[in-house]
Amino acid sequence: DQATITDDEDKVSVSLEVREVGRFPIRGRILVGDWGYDVDSLAMLNRAVTTDSAVAEIAVVGKDTEDFAGRVVALRVSLSDAEVVSWHRALSGDKGGYAVGVDAGMAGIFDAEGYFAVSTRAWTLAWRECAVNAVESIVLADAAGPVGVASSSGWGDGTYGVYWGCDADGNPAQLVIDYGVLDY
């Protein structure tokens, strides 16, 4: 998918490419944040979700945009096909906020149960793949299958907002990490 964002005030046009990264199961609770260190750098979100799978996508600035070309703008996980009608901060109980800190240049969204079950070997191989190939995104998986997705974090290290996109009934339909690349 392609999209163009135009800011009439500043006469800036940015093209975006939305890429599907992969699918993974969701068993109720979601972890978000920097997966480059240990599990303490991840935040458990307050809301549980009632879907059984998620589709992960990244939005990347098009190559025609000089200052931001190739940067990942956002990581999005779709939890349903419902239309998003409102956005809300995705609060975490254990970290007490709606933003995640990044110190490894990568952030992710993970099924909590699956993430805690990932073997050290699988985690290390996935992290090595990111570090060696500088990939824009990767699906973290173990022998049981995928458990989440991570992507490069826009400007790299920093703090980034996490938001629920909710449907007309107030149920989470999407979860987004906004990497703050575009000021809109």
C-alpha cells in the first residue's frame, strides 16, 4: 500500500509505503517496547485483547523524501478488521505511562505469553539477524511459531508513544507505536 501525506501549511509532501511484516497469535496480554536487552525493558499493557491473532505492518517513508527516506514511521498491529473511530493512549500498569523507551534502536509488540516462552537461542538468533542485516522489521519466533514483531524505531533511541485504535464499541482494533518521524 502507498499513501501520501501533505502538509498544506508547510507545502511538504511525504510518501509512505505500508508493508506487512507478519502474523502472530495473541493470547490476551501484550508487551511493548525495546526488546534489545531484557524483559524489564518491556511494558505490559493494561488492556487485554480478545482476538486470537494479529497482523503486523510497518509504515516506511518513501525514497523520494530526502530527509526521512527509508525511516520507519510506525509499527502497527491490526487486531480486527473493524474501522478505527478513536485513538487512546495505551497505558501500561507496570511502567505507568503510554510511551516506551528505546535504547537499542528497535521496538516491538509481542504476545506476552509467547514472548516469555521464547528460548534464549531463538531470541539471540532474531536479535543477531537485526543487528547484522539492519533489517527494518523482524518477526520474533520460537519453535512454537511467531510471538511478535519488532522494527527499527524511526529516529533510533528515544521515547515513543503507544496508542490503541478503537472501534465504534470501544474495543481495540489496532495498536500503534508512533516513532515521531512525521510532525502532523
